[in-house]
Amino acid sequence: MLQIIRPTLLLHRPTCEANIRKMVNKAEEQKVQLIPHFKTHQSATVGDWFKAAGVKAITVTSVKMANYFSKNGWKDITIAFPVNILDAEQIDELAARVDLKIFINSKEAANSLKEQLKHPVKFYIEIDVGDHRSGVDPDDPDIISEILRLSRNSNLHFEGFYTHAGHTYNAASPEEVEQIAGAFLKKFRSLKAEFSEEYPNLKIAMGDTPSCSILKELEGIDSIHPGNFVYYDLVQYGIGSNNLEEIAICLAVPVVAVHPERQEVIVHSGWVHQGKDSIADANGNTHYGFVVKLTADKWSAPIGKVIKLSQEHGVLHLPKERIENIQVGDVLGILPVHACATAHMMGKLFTTEGEKIQMMPRNPEISGS
Amino acid sequence: MLQIIRPTLLLHRPTCEANIRKMVNKAEEQKVQLIPHFKTHQSATVGDWFKAAGVKAITVTSVKMANYFSKNGWKDITIAFPVNILDAEQIDELAARVDLKIFINSKEAANSLKEQLKHPVKFYIEIDVGDHRSGVDPDDPDIISEILRLSRNSNLHFEGFYTHAGHTYNAASPEEVEQIAGAFLKKFRSLKAEFSEEYPNLKIAMGDTPSCSILKELEGIDSIHPGNFVYYDLVQYGIGSNNLEEIAICLAVPVVAVHPERQEVIVHSGWVHQGKDSIADANGNTHYGFVVKLTADKWSAPIGKVIKLSQEHGVLHLPKERIENIQVGDVLGILPVHACATAHMMGKLFTTEGEKIQMMPRNPEISGS
């Protein structure tokens, strides 16, 4: 058993493995390939649990992350981010070692990379299905045809269309997710019909955790690339992707002050530990996580909320009868609003049994690194 | 000159050194000691610039940070955080090497530490002057007297009262900061009067950057502990602590897509690079930073805003005439909403001249590390 002295991220391995299994089973039932996004856990160890469940290909969010997982045995990697042409050298170096897929969303990127790449690279064209973050407009087939034309007779090989329907994150219920997804799946299927004569092997790939968790049928989709489901969190819980028991990580934090007169507890847990994501509860009050008690093998149901957060301080609000039992030096738990952020901020974690789980070194890729 | 291929945090050293000099001069004029908070820059190199300006004592936010700076030559360190009694062993180890000051805000902490510490440690009692984050109620002198009583004849030595008036961050103008500060300075002076007979050397310490930047007189204060002013940012600019030219850091980011039809540019810059802080502009629209152009020796005035942010994507909104000149593969700059967060997320930086500046390794302190 781990002795907790400082903010420590705990992982309940049985919950995490059940989340993995459930998504693997769903992909099998729906006859789609699961190519999980590893940006949430960023961990070679957790990656191995996916491998044990039969997963063969992965998705990442940066060249740096692709490098990290390639060095941990992964040979089929999709970088789900509009390619940065300034980084062509490292992409080419990666392509020499792995079956690499990137996103090409513009003529400029196609033109630049066909000149720079010495190794074959597959590419998706990312489709903007309404989130308006990145991707090309599916109603503008000219740009798609132009990218395909430019890539011919080069090291760039068309893999298919990819979308991250980020606007499902605005949904307040599973029904709303199904509604949003219905619209973009229709667009996707017509795009496939339009281009599959010329590209009979083209793939249709879809990214977001709410859709992948909630949709009951995925007809016409070839691969799903969800990430967050490995841990889940309160944002996904709010959408209806998971129940509270499926949240697999919990930040253990020491109590440094108790203020019964205002029902508040101060813990060592700031945005450097949790990340700064907040969420509104049913009454519209913003909070930064649910408070739980640590138990012998996991943690309790929520007993309060994190109501304020600064660099290292967290302020918890708890019911009167709970406050009475809490003392300076106790350790409480926090269920994350956004698991990707909390895992990224902490940079490593421990199973509730005390086993240390390494993650990718956290410094983001940077010139000169 | 630095060749930028990935998100890279730039520091304009002349601006940073001018910010340091200005605060050093203000402290000298006001006859208070400047004990700068190093949580913003977390850098031994930037720390050396303070040393060169005559600074002898520093403030940090965690035991880990105290350790890092003690190993970089600092001998007088205040940990401005309610002490975590579970961490007594490492505090004691630090106290053997440096003139250490901690916060004791409860009887429990005083009781626990007087038993555990083998080396003398000075302590402040943190006073809650209205921010309600941490600290004791100044109108409840019983708790103060009780902490003082418990610490007698132990390794705990009373240094004075400290406050971080975090509620000045809610001010919308310098006048409002002065109003808030006026109230807490009055409380502070009466507290000093009350306890100075028994403790003639007691110090009054004050922490926040808005007060330290804006207040014209600091009568009755012994030391100021601001941190953010070393870089400044858009939050401080909104309060009136600084002008835009005084912001010393800028995140250089590669352009990966341009969408002229909606006046948007996609850059490789997500919350893993910037942090997730947002701010509302005059019209109440939330944004995640000002966009600037990089110039030969610094950067331009703002030309747009970051309107959306995910793990690695940033979406910029720019005027039409600006968009026309921007291409995939360009590098733009982002002025941070919250400099502490951006510096922490990036974990290292470069001067605009290309000199690499190391920071404390970023993983927060964690059990077992």
C-alpha cells in the first residue's frame, strides 16, 4: 500500500481495464477497428494493457507522442493533428520506422510534404463536421480533390477521411450526442460513396469519446479513435458517456487546513496538479471536481466539491457532518473534471495497489529539445 | 537567432530585467524588503537576474520548489503555502540547510511540527484578509494566540503575519485595487500594533502582484512577495498592473491551417502549451490570449485573439486583411493570459536572442518521487 504524503494520482486498474475491454468489445461487435487515442494516458504501461486486449494500432496528438510510443513497440501510429510542415524532418524520420498516418488538410501541406518526405506516409484528410476546430469543409470537394491530385506519384498515400466531432462535447445527454452524430455520419457516408470508386480502400475514421461511448451503431465507419474512455471523467459523466464508477483515476491530496465555519477544507491541489478545467453542476455552479474519501481498495461516492483552485491551493466545500470528521494531515481524493488534463499535469501515477506507472516525459515538444 | 519549428516560449530579456528593476526600485523607495515569489518563472537563471539586482531572499509555493532554489544558491526561502504536516521530514531536511520560513495556520500544524522538527524553522501566520482561500481570520485573535502559545520553547519561531490578498485579482481597475488594499492594510496595521509589544520584531508581509504593482505607499509593510510581475500577462494588464509592452514572454507557435472564410487560423498551441486560462474582453467575449507577429527583436502589438483551445490545437481569430498574409508554415506569437501557467506548461524557454533558459523540472512533487 502506498503512503501518500503529497498530491498523488491514483489509478484503479480494474476499472481502467474494464473500460478498455468494454470499448474493445464494442468495436468487435460493430465490426470497426479500435485505434485508441493515447493522449489521455500518455503511458507505455497503460498502452501495454491495450496491447494485451488485442489492440494493434494507436492514435496520438503530436510527433513527440508518436516518437515515445514508437519506442515502446507500437508500429502503426496515426498523428491526429493537422501536420506541421516545419516538422517534416522528424516526421520523415518516424516514417522510416513505423506505419505512419498523418493529417493533410491543405494544398500547402500537400505541396510542402511531397517535396520533403523521403519515406512513404499515409494521410487522412480531416473533415470538419461542424466543430470548426480544424479540417476541411465536406461541402467543398474542390479542396479534397486538389489535395488528392497533389499527392499523386509522391510519398503521400491517401488513407481516407477522419473526423473528431468535438461538438459532441457540448451535448447534455446521450440523445443529443446521437442527434449530432446522426448528422455527421450521414455526411461521412455520402463522402465515402463519392470517393470510393476512385479509392476503393478508403477508410472512414471517427475520433470522439462521447460518440464512441454512446452510439449504438457505427455503420459505414471503419475505425474509431476515442481516448478519454480509458479513464473517463466528470465532463464525460455530464454528457452521459460513463457512470461515476467507471472513472478510473483519482487525485489523492493532503488536507492542510479545515474551516468548519464556512464548511471549507484547504488541500494541496492546485491547477499544477489537477489542470484548470471546471464544469457547471445542475444549479449552474462551477466546480473543479468531486471530493471522495479514499477506501481500502478504491474510493467512495462523492462527498463534496472543489470550489476554488489556484496554483497549488484547492478549496473544497463539504457538508457540515463531513467536515467534523476531517483533520489537517488527512488525505482526500478528487475525481477529475478532465482526465486528460489531470494525467498530463501530474506526469505519473500509481495504481491503488502502489505500483508506479510511468508516463511520457511531460515537457511539450519544443524547438531545440 | 532561434529557428522555431514547434511551440516555443520566448522571453524578452530586456523587458524582464526592466520589470525586476522597477519592483526593486519601488521596494527601495518604500523601504520594504522585496522577497519575490519565484513560482512564476521557476527558473534558476531568471533567479540569478534577481540576485544581480540585489535580491537576497525568495518566496516559493512548495517544498519541491524550495529544494530546487536552495540547490541553486538561495539561502533564505519562504514557502508561502499552509504547511503540509505529512511533509515534515523534507521540511526539516531543508531547514538544516537554509533560513526557512513556512506558514502555520492551525493548532494542529503547530502541534504536529513542534514534535517533528529537529531544526529551527521560522513561521508566518497567514492572515485571511478577505480572499477566503487560506489563512486565519484576523478578527479571531484566539487562534493566533493559541498558535503562538503552542510554538513557544520549540523549533518554531514566530516571524510575523503574511497575506496574499488574492481578491485584488477581481479588481477591474487600479482604483479598485487601492480600495481593496486600503481595507486590508488597515487590518494589518492594527494586528501589528496588537502583537508588537510581545513580538517587537514581528514582520508584516504581503504577496499579490496587483497590490505590489499599483499601490503608491506601503506604510507598515515590512516585505512584499509578488511573483507574476517578472513576466506580467493579460490578467494583470486587465487589472492595470502593467501595460502590454511590459509583458516579457510570448509563445511562438506554428501555423498549421488557415481558414480565410471564417477569419480563423489553426496553430499548434493547446492547453498543454498555454495552460487553460481565459479572460473576457471589454465586450464580454472570452479569449485565451492576444496574437502578435514576431519581429526581429521582440513582437508586434496585438493583431488578433485565441478564441478556442484544446489539448494541442489553438484557433485564432484575425481581421481579414491580416489573414491574407498568413500561410501554413508561418510562426505567430501569443501573449499569455496567465504567465505562471504558460511558463509552467512549457517547462523551459528561450530568450529572443536564442539563449536556452532552464526551469525546474515540471513534475509536481508527488509521493515516491
